Amino acid sequence: MVQVDLITGFLGAGKTTFLRKYAAYLVAQGHSVYILENDFGAVNVDAMLVQDLLGERCEIETISGGCDCDTHQRRMRTKLISMAMRGFDRVLVEPSGIFDVDEFFDVLRDEPLERWYRLGNVIAIVDALLPGTLSAQADYILASEAANAGAVVFSRSQLADAAQREAAQEHLNRALAACKCSRTFRPGELLTKPWDEWGSEDFAAIDRCGCRQASCEKLHFDEHRAFGSAYFLELGLSCQQLEQNIPALFTDPACGHVLRAKGFVQDENGWVKLNATADGLTANAIPKGQEVLIVIGEGLEKERIEVRLKG
């Protein structure tokens, strides 16, 4: 049977960055890896960031765009059926940051998938600089993504002090308690080592982490109504302008509650990937991209966001 690993995490937690490192480790160990990316947007920005991993032993498929639960499950099932006989021995699934993980488990239990695939590792990425307050819906997503994890891994640990990491863990435990989850995390259970310091032994441990059984009281809401996205194609703004103006989206209530902004822009030196949360913005050179900016959040006002972006 083919092993399927799930890499979860709330919006902007750093799932794709971790996926790149984990997939590279698995390929180096001789595995044939199939990556299934699901992005909450019509343009799958995250899938573009793993293109350099592709080769004889690594391929990627995408599920783009918000859709209802049944449609999403059908698309995921179709993708998994189509690659079942192609010789991969590992599948890595990276869902969007507002994904209900129950959908994933339901798909794997379906015929004929349950005869072809087995659940391996569930890895939850949690931002060490997690905001102190999120909406009830966002807290539920945060908790449900971590509840069944065999390993919970802090991102951006190198930017957080001990008090901030402790606050992030307490927030996660509050979210778990709010949905009456049977699981909590004690000090030392979350992996805090900065990723740049990880060696093969750290990834080997992740590759053995498995998953846990934990029950949560489901919060019924339509994630595609609770969370929205605004797309901006070919804004005609420079990288410098976007770096200067994007942070204002997170502080202007008239824009809505912005949780993440991500996309690509081209400057005089080539393509740049922009990734922003309320805690800061990063700009990194990449081989290729597409001129697009996606803003994700709650109660978004696209016209106001565009005004802010254009300064």
C-alpha cells in the first residue's frame, strides 16, 4: 500500500516551506514522492514553490480554488485514483490553511482508496508567533489540524522567544479545549528546533511520527463563507511598493480581517515571492512566477484592499 502523509497548518503557518524540506529528504532516501497541493485560490501559488523539486522521483498535482465539501472531496478522490498505479510509494498532501481534516480522513476510507493507500504521518505546522486572538472558526481549524497530529512543529521558532512560544502553545491548547478535544499538549511536546538546524535524524523522526486518535466537537460552518480571498492580477506595482503597502492591510479594519497575503512580483532581478502575515513580510527570489497577489481573510473588502495596495 502507498503511504499518505498529511501536512496541515493554519494560513501562513509555513506548510509549503516545510513540505519542500520534507519532500527533499524523502527523495534523498530513495522514495518516489507524489505531492498533492490544495490552495484556497484560483491560482495555486504554493504549487509554484516546489517546482524545483520535480523530477523522475517527484511529481505534483494541484486542486485549486475554493469549493464546497463534496466537490473538494470528489476532486481529491479523483487525483488519488489517477496516480494509484504510477509507481509512487509516498504521497504528501498539503491542504489549504482552512481545510477541515475530516474531509481527508473520509476520502481515504472510501473504496477503492482504502485498499490502495494507508495513512502514515500527520504533521501539523503551528506558527510560533501565533496571534493571541483568532475567531471561533479560525480557532476550530487550528485545533482540528493539530488534534490528530503525530508531530506538531513550530515554524519561525528562530524569531520567537520562550514567552512567545509558550503563548502559542497555550493558544493551541485553548483552541483544543474550546472544541472539547480529548488532547492537549504539554511543555516539550511541540518541536521547536529551527528548521535550518534540522538534519536527517530530525526528518527521520518526523517520518516515524504517525498520527493520533483524538475526538473533537465539530463546529459546523461553511469555511468558504467564513473565509474569503481577493485576487489581484497584474497590479502593475513594483516589489518595493508592495513591500511598503501590504503591511497596512493587517492594521486597517476597513480591509476586513486580513490573515495572509501571498503572491509573486517581478523586479529588475527576476521573480520575487511575497508572503505576509500580521507578524511581518518576507520577499524571496524564485526562478519563475506569475504576477498575482492573493489576500485571504475574513470579511474582506476588495476595493479597500486595492486602494491600500496602491498607496
